[in-house]
Amino acid sequence: MYKAGIIAAITDLKDRTGSSRQAIKKHIEEANKGKAFANGMFLKVLKDTVAAGDLVQVKGSFKLSPEFKKAAAVSAGLSSSFELFVTSE
């Protein structure tokens, strides 16, 4: 729930400079109303996702890594022109 929620939150927020931890947390809580939210688990998954290379931490914000974007584009079967656009960022 948390990793998918974090990636969905960053994608939905569409902040060019990255999304703050507070904004990601708020987005996940709003999307999953009625479910218990464990802050410690959220922080652990966020840290592990950065360590795995799926996210990049820029100051206090988090962005999807270029490698993760490229892998997502390839798995979605998008055209190579989109892959070139994603890798050029």
C-alpha cells in the first residue's frame, strides 16, 4: 500500500521540484480514508524506496528517478520517443 501510494502521490502531485514528505503523506491519507495509517511504516518505505533507486531525494522533496521512469515507460509499452523524452530530463 505504501510504496504504490507514494509513487501515485508523486505522480499525481506533478511538482517539478519534487513532492515533500508532508504532501505525499497527506495525499496517501486522503486516498485511503478509513484505513489505519502507520507513520513509522510510511517513513521506512520512503527511505527504502530511495535506497532502492526508485526515488531521488532532492533537499526535502522526493522525485521519481529517471531509471524508474524509464522502466515504467518500457513496461507500459510506450514508444521509444517517449523514452527519449523521459531520459533527457
